Amino acid sequence: MKNPPKPKPLPTDPVEDVTRVDVTALDNDFTQLPAQIAHTTERYAAALGRLMRAETHRKQVEAELFLEFKKTPLEGGKYPSEEICKAMVRQHPRFHSAQEQEIDTEVARVRLHGLVEALRAKRDALVSLGAGQRLDKQGEVNLRDPEHPNNRSR
């Protein structure tokens, strides 16, 4: 009889994977954290660069469209006012596309910024947990657990 196939592991959240703290393997977390912070900060910097380029592109499209509309007469031969030109730019598909690109890159930047902040919080948690474990190993008073056996004699 054939063995049934093993169930596939559930998909994991990449943010949770990076920010999860395993209290049974603090040394591993401590050694991996600097690389995680550096890698995520590098990704954040790249996202910031993409955002700046997207903003520049949107402004360039906006200026090109504005000038194009400004020098093109409307029906009746009159040239459009500045406000009309701005309205026409905001309705143009090229402007919408550039604006959507800028929004998407801003969303990516914010996500990565949140991940960098989460990694910093993880670092703080690891420092605190590591200090607590050192105290436990030394038989000192455990401030985190008032019921800890080392606390009863004091």
C-alpha cells in the first residue's frame, strides 16, 4: 500500500518570517538580524530611489502635457487658460499612468519602511530576551516572572 502524500506546508507571511522571534533559538536570531536589517535597509533605499524617479517622471509627463495643451488652440482658435491646461493634464491617460506608478512605488517604500522598523523592534526584543535569559542562567531574580523559583527566596 502506498503512503499518502505529505501535506504541503502552509504558505507563510514573509514579514512574519523575518520579524518572528524564536525564544528557543535566540543565538540564531541574534546572528541573522544584522544581515536582515542591512538587506531590508538596502531594499528600502532602492525603493526610495524608485519613488524619486517615479516622481520625476510624473512631473516630466505633467510638464510635457501642459506645454502641449498650452500651445494647442481650442475650438474657436482661443488658447486654453492655465487652469484649463492643468485640468486637461490631470485627465490625460499618460498622466494617470505616471501617477499610478508613483503611487505604487510609494506603497512599496512604506511597506519596506515598516519592515525596517519591525526589525529594529525585533532587535530591541532580542536584547531584552537575551538579558532575561542571562539573568535566568545566573540564578538572579527574574523580573519578568514574579512566580519564578529564584524570586521566592528574596
